[in-house]
Amino acid sequence: MNALLRRIIAAAAAAAAAVAARKAVELGWTLARGEPPPTSEGVVGDAELRDLLVWSALVAGAVVLARKVATGRAEGLFARSDEG
């Protein structure tokens, strides 16, 4: 398979995983807290700022992890297809 095509497929998998990870974190936050995730518009005190920082860290961590896993899996599938 063409190297450029492999990179495009791996990037698409990483992008889809990032979107899914963000949606999963958003759903988890809503279920756990009973309210939607915080936005920068709702920050008026320390508690809101803390929630916004926690939310940002959760989303960033989930997206980085999901992209890393998706990219690794896609590259692993490509390596296996080259062997067989």
C-alpha cells in the first residue's frame, strides 16, 4: 500500500478517535456531575475555574490517548498486511 495512503488512513483514524474520545468524556462528565461540561463563559469564581481546568485536562488526556492508540493500531494493521 502507498505510504501516503497509509498516513492519510492513520490520520483519519486518529481524528475519528479524538472526536469519539471527546464525546465520551463529555457524556461521562454529564452523567457524573449531572450538568454539561463547563465553558469559559461560565467562569466567575474559583470553583468554576477549577472545573474548567479539570475538564480541559480530561479532554486533552483522553484525546491524546485515543489518538495514540488509534495510530498504533492502524500502523499495526498495515504491518500485518505487509507480512501476509
